[in-house]
Amino acid sequence: MPQNFTRECLSAHDQQVLNAIFKPLELTSSVAQAITPEVHAELVDVEPDSAAVQQSKALEVRAIKLAEEGKLLEALQNFEQALNVAPTRASVYNNRAQALRLVGRDEEALVELSHAIELCTEQTRTKCTALCQRGVLYRKQNNVDAARKDFEEAAQLGSSFAKIQLVEINPFAALCNQMLRQAFDQLK
């Protein structure tokens, strides 16, 4: 490997692979996209088309934009407003959980994700995403059994991310990943 080799020389896909190996519990926007199941007709979220839902969606989009700008407290306020308008929208709980996670409130994020999953009767896509995100939080807490359960359910819903996570929490795969990390460390 050349001495002037840097991560910037890698393609975006190769960087994602290395991030998955060295930072498996970190959700990035590219990983978050991979969480979403492949699009099938039965995986489209169904919500009523009411004025309250439309207003809630607008507030949710604004909250997401604020979170992306690093304005997490404002984002949380907007998520709260979105829930006040339409309190049964699972995607708002799911997205609010991510803002809570970013401010270090993982336990509250777990509660939000669990609530989102409970509300997902016709929002299969949101349910799959919430299961993956809750699985990541469980994995971060070393609750492998709970993580495995969530990843299995999300994998059944079509998430390739969940399928990868199931392989990674397999003890044999973990050993292989450890050996791979050691090999990469020796190359540095």
C-alpha cells in the first residue's frame, strides 16, 4: 500500500465498507439509506390524507432539516409540534428518536422507537427503519438478543442493512471481522 494512501483516495462505496468495519454502530446518512427496505408495493407506508397529517408532515420535514443543520433542540420542538397535530404518526416518533440519539438521550430514543413500532400497522417501511435503528441502539448497549430479534424482523421486511447486522452479530462473523481489523491495523 503506498505511503501517501489516504481514505480520500477511496470510492464512496469503499469508504462505507471501511466505516461499517471500523464503526459498525455509527449510523451515517448512507447507512440510514441502507436501512430502508427495498421498495416493494407492500412496503409503502399508508397514512390518511387529512389536513392534520399534512401539517404534521410539514413540521416533521422542517424538524429533519433543523436536525441536519445541527439545531437539535429546535428540531425536537418541531417533532413535538408534529406529534401534537397528529399523535399517531409513527414516522415522527422514529425521526424524533434519531434527534434524541444525537443529543445523547439513547434511553428516550429507545422508547420513541418502540412507540413507532407499535403504531406501525400500515407503515411497513417506517416499522422496518425503526426496527433497524432500535437494533443498532440495542447493539450499542450490548443487548445482542434484543438486537438480533429486531434485525430478524427487519430482515423479513426486506432490509439489507438488517441482514448484514445479523451476519455481524453472528459469533463466527465477529471473529472474522476482528481478524480483518487486525490485518488492516498491521497495514497502517
